[in-house]
Amino acid sequence: MEIINQLPDNSIKGIITDFPYGIDFQSNMRVKTEKFKKIANDKKPYVEWIMPSFEIIQDGGFIITAYRWDVQEALIDEFERSGFSVKSQVIWYKNGGGMGDLDGSFQAVHECFLFATKGKYKFPNGRPSTFYQCNSVPNLKMVHPNEKPVELMRALVRDLTTHEDIIFEPFSGSGSTSLACKIERREFIACDLDSEHVETGIKRLKDCSLSSLF
């Protein structure tokens, strides 16, 4: 919230993020490595960032955020209350199971994103599909409990922005969005409440050699 309040009005093209939506969950899946701690501010859907974000996003800008199906109503309500227009639900098919009740709920093989715009937004590279498919990060390679694959975030960055745009990531976590922006040559601003995650994100950025990717 401090960073949002420091950014100039109409300075950001869009927000690409994965906000704390109230899971308050610690997985016991990791047995060979240390378990991840819980996410900060995750007791309930943390939507307080959305309204002040309206001022920093340019007219014709956007927000796209990951979320869980059972917080959709709260998320849509806050988007609309803040002045955004909710446009699309986007599905990421991740080719693998999820956490939770292994005996009494369906196996989760997808995650959701919600896309909302400020004013008249136009896709810069043609209209993308609402369906993205790529593997989730393998458990033993994860550096964050809710880590999104860089491949997925790169696709969103490419489909939603141009090289002239500035992207803001207020919940940077593992740094996947920041790394995607670096690889796709977009300017970005990123922050996280947890200093350990900030350090992880900075290390990933430093370790990424663009010359080896092109």
C-alpha cells in the first residue's frame, strides 16, 4: 500500500499479480525440504489494494490477477466498486493436481485469473484466448508456496502489453512476473511484504542471463 501511494497517477499500464486471497494454508507436501511458511495477509481475501490502484493505472489500462473460485464474488465486487470493468475469466490448465481435501473434492488441474480494465482497453497483439496451458512448477523446484511458472507469466505479459508499457506487481512473491517482464523486455515495478520473497526475486533476476535465452 505504501508503494501504491507513492506511484504517480496514470503512470502504470497494468497490474499482473497473484494477490493473497484468503487460503491461510500451509502445505505438508514438502518432506525432503523445509516447508514453506504461510503467505502474509492471507487470513481473508486482501482486496484493499484494488481501489487505490485505479488512480495509478492509465485510462485504457488493466488488472489481471490470479484468484480462487470461492473468492470471485468478493473480487468482482471490489473491482466494480473501484471503477474497473470486469471483462474476462482466464483459465490456466496446469497439468497437475492441487492441494486441499484429497478425498472429498475434485482434483484441481486449473487455476483462474480475472481480467478487468480501466476505460477502453485494446489488446496490443490481437485478441488472446481465455485458455493458457503450461505445467506448474515442480514441487522440489519451487521457491514459493504459490509460485507461478515464468512461462505462464511471459505469455500474459506478451498478450497484454507492449515494450513501451510499465507493469506493476504488488505481490511479487517468487518474482515470476518480474522475471517474465525482464525476459520480455518490459519495464516493471515490483514489491512484496515479505523481505525473504523480495530477496528471492532479486536473486532470480540477477541470475537470469538474457543472452542465453535468445
